[in-house]
Amino acid sequence: MITSLSNGRIKQLITLRDKSRARNKEGLFLAEGFKMFEEAPLGQLKEVYVSEVLWRELEKDAEKSRTWKKLNACREQGIFMEQLSEEVFRKVSDTQTPQGILFVMDQLSYELETLIKQAVSRQKEGGRAPLFLMLEDIQDPGNLGTMIRTGEGAGVDGVIMSRGTVDIYNPKTIRSTMGSLYRVPFLYVEELASAITLLQQSGIRVYAAHLNGKQDFDELSYEGGSAFLIGNEGNGLRRETADKADTYLKIPMEGKLESLNAAVAAALLLYQAAGCHRKTKGF
């Protein structure tokens, strides 16, 4: 059991929690909570830490506990596990009411060309059309996590982010995904413009959610593949990025609102396109 905050592993955990540069350098990230742990791919897990109180509780209910079964699976795979004193665990945890389990994982990796190829191939074989979400400089971790989670529900093939977008491995983002982080492909790109071109060359139309849009989002048929550009919460899309889109569209507003929360806008657009794709294919 680790009882000292000066322990080298504890210092490393805190660094991974707080510093995106360290996460990217090591190719690792820190996550916590029962759901995130139980759904974590075993092949990505590197280290697991459990509070002393939770460990005792899990042992008492070992036969019924999904978390205990996952811990046993980790043990069988030779994954490092250690107990932490309650004081140490609270210091490492990013939440006010820790659940008692946190872990280190390898970062996930995807290639845009591969994601596009898979989505287009599925469509050619009679499956649903490609669906992508493109994010420019999203700053709120909760917004990003919610969009990843919403993307899974809508059946998104990938989330493409500018380098100015908040770190997806930010602890708040991870919590907001509710496990979708493991299942929704995502990547950062140096230039959204180049990614837009790749999508368009594959027959996927790119739509910019924009105040200058002439068509309401629910007036379009979204035939074929679709990709939606969502801009920064305060400034929206950059002009040069929006101009690369095939179509500007808008979400009609009542009252004095000019725009919706970025995550809400993304949800409306993704589900509208997904619904049109299903109707077209008769799903």
C-alpha cells in the first residue's frame, strides 16, 4: 500500500492528471471511476490503483462485483495494481467525491484516412452513410466529452479536432464521455482544411454550422456521407475554415438567441443526418 505523497508513482499520477504535455510525451492518460474502469480495454491498461476502503468493500462482495472481476482480469494479464491510503487517493483524485479507483492507460490512436476508408466501404456494402464531426478550437472539456458521447449515440465514424481544441484526455472530458472515449474514434489534425479536403474527395459533404447559413439544418436531405463543422464556443468557426465547407446551414432560433451551446448544436446536426441516413437505407 502506498501511504506517502512523495512516492514516485504518486508524483507521476498527479503529473498525468494535471499536465497535457506530460500525457502526450508519455503517451498515457489517467482516468477514474467504476464505469470507466469496467469498460476500459484490457490491452490499454497499464496501472490500477484502488483505495484501501474500496478494496475491503470489493473483497466482501467479490462474487457480485464487476469491478472485482475486472481487477482479477488485470491481475491475470500482469497489469500493475496497488492500494492507496485514503489520504493519498483523495490527493490524486480529480473529483470531490472519489469512487476509489483510478488507472493509467495508453493513449488511443487513429488515422483519418483509415476511418474514411472504413466508413465509405461500409456504405458501398449497403450500410449506413459516413458521419463525421469536426471541431475547431472547442475549449470547454465538458462540451467536448458530451460531443464524444453524443457522437457514439448518433453512430459517428470519427471526431476530428483542431490542435486548438481542449485536450481530450483532460479528466473532466474523460468523465463527460461516460466511456464513449473507448469506442468513438478521434484524432487531432494540424489543419482542418486538409481534413475537409480528404472527406470531400471521398464523396462526403461538409456542412458548416454558421450564423450566415441560408438553409435550416432540417431542410437538407443529407444524402450520402456527412461531416459537420462546429466552431469555438465564443467565436464560432474561422472564416477560412467555414469557407471550405460545401454548405452553410443554420439552426433556427426563437427569442433573442443567436446560437446554441456547441454540444447541443452538434447533437441536433448529428442526429438529423443519422435519421436521414437511416430513412434512405430503410433501417
